[in-house]
Amino acid sequence: MTDEDAIRNTIARFCQHLDSRRFVEWTETFTEDGTFNALHGRAAILKMIQGGELATKPDLRRQHAVTNSIIEVDGDTATATSDLAMYDRYGDGPVTVQTGRYYDRLARQSNGEWLFTERRLEWFG
């Protein structure tokens, strides 16, 4: 597997764990001291998501679709930029879509796994 493929797997695990409400596993796509927007460290990231609508609104179904990833590897670090379409549906209601872009920094771990050191999301208007 190439580094780029391994990074794409990290990006996919982030989405699938989040959409499946597997929040602890979702935070494990970050390094222990990783950042997500203004949050620093896995504990802060986990606390945020456990108080968020995916955790508090069981009738919400959400799916992240991340595409167009541009990945640049430089030794044991990498950057990635990816487009996001996020689909939400409450119960039998209509599907809504939000779009944005992720800006990522990743680091290869001693076991070869790539994890986010920084993940920033900018929503499109």
C-alpha cells in the first residue's frame, strides 16, 4: 500500500467512524496531541463530539462523503486537502447537504499508520 492509499484510509476511517457514532475510534484517527479546528488533543475532541448533535440526536442520520483529495507526502509527514459533502436526515424528513473543505496535516506513526496532527474544516456558504 502506498502512503497516499494509507492516508486515504485514515480519511475514510474518520468519516465512517463518525457516521457510525464510534466516537472513541474516530478520535483515534488523530495523534494524541492532534488538533481539530480550535480543539487540541484527543480528550477535547472526544468531549466536543460527545456533546454534539450526532451523540444527542438519535434520529439524525449523517453521512460524510470526502472526495478530490490532493495528498502530498514529505517523508514521515503529509498534507491533504479534500472536499466534503455532508448529508443529514432527521427521521423521515428531507435530506440536507452541507459542503466544505478539509485541510489536513498528518504524521506517520512508528507502526506505519498515518494520523492527523491537524484537521481543519472550512464550510462553504
